[in-house]
Amino acid sequence: MNDFIINFCIFRFVVCQHISTLLTSLRTKENTMKKILPVAALCGIFFIGCGGAQEPAAEAPAEGGAASELVSGYDLAKGKEIYMADCASCHDEGVLNSPKTGDVAGWTARIDQGMETLIQKSIDGYNDVGNMPAKGGNDALTDEDVADAVAYMVNESVAK
């Protein structure tokens, strides 16, 4: 915090000096751009420096929690890629009564059936309450790809 205050005071002093010089030169209209650019550059550097704090790290799934137990052994990063390419078009919006990814209430009864059942229904297809085409309509996916995508959706959809 002290560094911020010191930098702000220095910035304020320098900017005030440049602004006063700038206003004087604007009155004379001599080399206006040469006077504006250094002040603009200095302001830009200061404001970039203000936002220089590191972004907070993404939350990792809780160790030992319900999600980690359900999805252990699956490649969630690969599952996310597959989800984005093949599953999101339905599961982001709930198309054809599909459970929306992240909707805990919509996934609870399905998750209660167990991962094996969820994965098998996703591989074979399912037509009852919703309309799940086999492998999400992409026959090029392997059973392992489907399992990873299902694990990703479950991980995003359990109470944390």
C-alpha cells in the first residue's frame, strides 16, 4: 500500500507539472502533439501499473469432496475440450430437456444413478425424459472421450 501511495504522489506531481506546461503550450498552439504524447504515455503507464495485480487463481475442486470422488480417474481437461466442441451446444442451454451444465438441481437425480450409468447412457444414447443422441451425435468420439466429457459436466454440476 505504501508503494501505491508513493507512486501516486510521484505521478500526481509529474502529471500536474506536465498539465500546466501542456495548457501553456496549448495556448500558443506550438508543437501540441509533442506536448500531449508524453502526458498520455505517462497516464497510460500509471493506469497499467494500477491493474498489475495478479489475477486470482481459479478455484480448484475441493479435495476429498463429492466432486473429486465422483470424477477421480477421468481427464477433466480433455473432458472440457470435448464438452466445448460436442456437448455445450445442448447442455449450455438445456436443449431437448438436457440438464444444463452447472445446474445442481438438474443433475442431482442423474448423478445419483452413478457415473457408470451416466456414461453408458451418454455412449448408447437415451430417449426418455430427454433426447441424448449416442455419443452426443459424434460417432468419432471414443467411449473414453465421452466418459471424460461426462465427468467434466458432473464436476461442474455438483454442490461444492
